[in-house]
Amino acid sequence: MVEQFPLKELVLGSSPSGGTMNYVYFLFLNNGKIYKGFTCDLKRRIGEHKSGKVDSTKNKDPKLIHYEAYFLKEDAERREKYLKTTYGRRDIKRQLSSLLEYLKLKN
């Protein structure tokens, strides 16, 4: 029999992993590229990017443009890994096409 998560837990926003959500996030950089990352503390991680503590986004004015929340860490990690493939990059560009067009015109 498949174990199911109680609906009450899902509705209240706690995850089966102890209450921590896991995030895949997307930053738009001033060079027109999209940075993809994974974290269990989105606010802290975005702060690290904005303050220049992350070499990949340092001096690139990172802007949070999208994020996805997952109950299970494994799901978030799998999604991030997929989004870094050719098919994943194509999917996210298609999904966020209107926003990306707006941001590129604005920069």
C-alpha cells in the first residue's frame, strides 16, 4: 500500500521532512542569462546572491524572477538538475517567455 501524506499537513504547509520547504529558484542576471539554484532557505540564499557572496552571480545584479516549492528535497534537487539540461533550459525559457521578453527589453 502506498503511504499518503495527511491532507491536513499539506494544507497547513508543513512538509513531511520536518516543516522545511525546498525551493528551486531562478535569477535573471544583467548579462541576460538565467541562474538556477536550489535551497531550503530561499530568503537567506537570495540575500547571499544580492550581497555578492555567490561567485556565479557576483556583480551581475541578480533578480529573483521565479521559484518552485517542493515538500521533498529529492524532488527539488531532481528538478534543478533537469532544468540545467538542454531540455530543461528550453522548458523554462518557454514557460517564462513573456517575463523574459519584458526583462530583456527593460535592460
